[in-house]
Amino acid sequence: MPVPHPPGATFVVTTDRCPQVLGRLLGLVSQQGRMIARLDAVDTRRILRVTLSVAEIDARHAAIIAEKMRQFVTVRTVRLRAGG
């Protein structure tokens, strides 16, 4: 019987506009050995809103990544939607 994969997670991050923040957010995911399934970044001239979906990540690892995102000086908010 195959082992089921953990469901994914989606991070919705609002940050100040900074040319380095997108690379740093992606780096947090890759440091956990995960692949990004979908990425959307919208620059509104005042803020950057990033939606990052990661497949096959458990809730514990997703929570670790979300907490590390919150530690960035330029990050305003992080919402984590686990399980899909």
C-alpha cells in the first residue's frame, strides 16, 4: 500500500516593497527541501503581496516556515492555509 503524501500549504505574505524579499521567502521553502507548486507576486507600489503554494508539506514544517517569514523586518503579515 502506498504511503500517502502530506497535503500542501499556502502562504499569503504581505511585505514592504523590497527587491530582496521574494528571494528570501523562496529560500525559506528551499531550505526545508520543498518545491514550490505555485507562486504569485503582486506589487501595488506600496506593498508586495506574495502567495506561495507548497505541495507535500506537513503542518509542522509549514508552521516553521511561516514563523521564519514573520521574522523578516519587511514582512507585515503572514497567513498560513494548511491542508491544500
